[in-house]
Amino acid sequence: MFTLDNRCPHMGFPLDRGSAEDGILTCHWHHARFELASGCTFDLWADDVPTCPVEIRAGGEIWVKPVFSYADPSGHWRQRLADGLAHNLSLVLAKAVNGQLAAGLSPSDVVRQVALFGTRNRDGWDTGLTILTAVGQLLPFLSEEETPLALFHGARRVAADCEGAAPSRARSPLASQPALATLKGWLRRWATVRHRWRTFARLHQ
């Protein structure tokens, strides 16, 4: 048995000022809807309501442990980050980044999850993954206050790049095994060609 937190997980409006009908609790600020029996949300942009355990003891006494949390905080916030990335929801991304850090996951874990999403859900590299890579390199130099904001901006740009984009397609490796010097030359060539193409495109806009 459990009880629900009185704060709407979307933006904190008191849920006791909402309404309940047919087992659905509705917050009257942004109309987020929750199942009363579990606290689960019906709206992706909101979140599940945190719960705390309740025990009915002898004599009808009701004991409540007022510590609201999720059964698996790290798993919950990883899923919320995946939801925010998949649907490009900035508020969900911000809350998920902070939630993962509060649950004890490292900033590198967040970068890894966002990077995997970006490489799997866009057929090519774009600005968001470049920004995320820069954030990953800067993490050792960022303060505790700056880290969540940097991670959020990286995740937000990756989500925006992937919205409506074709997913990445698996490619077979080369049948040959070129030498490292050859691979380096190819990489430099492709980077130069891409740079020249962008310059050409800018000159003809």
C-alpha cells in the first residue's frame, strides 16, 4: 500500500486541488492525468507521481513513511531521458538529467546514453553530437552547478537533430583492412571535402 506525493511531477501544482474521476487524478494547472491506483501518468510530458509506503496497523492506525521516491530511481530517470530524447521534450530532458545525477549516475553515463541515442536515430553526424562531444571533454573542468546545464544543452541539441530524421542504417565493414595511415588520410580528405562543400553552400545562399 502507498500514498501519492501531493506535488504534480510536471511543475509542482498541489494535486489536492485537482479532481478525481473514474480512477483518474487530473492536475488543474496543465491537465496532467494520473492513475490513482499507481500514480502512473497518462501524459508523456508529465511524469509518474512519486509514492511513499503506507501501513495500516492494529487498531486502524495508519502509518506513513514520508519519503517519496521511485522504486528504481536510476532506471526511472534513464527511461525519462530516453522519452525526452525520443520526443524532443526539453522539460523532460532537464528533469531527467538532474534526476540521474541525483540518483548517483555519473555525467559520463548521461553523455553515453545521449550519444547512443544520437548515433542510432540519425543517419549521419550533426551539430548536436558535436556539442555533446565537446561537453564530454569539458566535464572534468565543469563545476557541480554547471554540469547539469551543460548536459541538458547537449541532450537538447541531439534530440532536436534526431526529431523526424531517418534512423541510422547498419553498414558492413570494408572487405579489406587498410593501414592506419591510409585511414587517417581518408578521414582528412572527407573532412576537407565536407568543409569545402559547406563553404560552397554558404557562398551560394
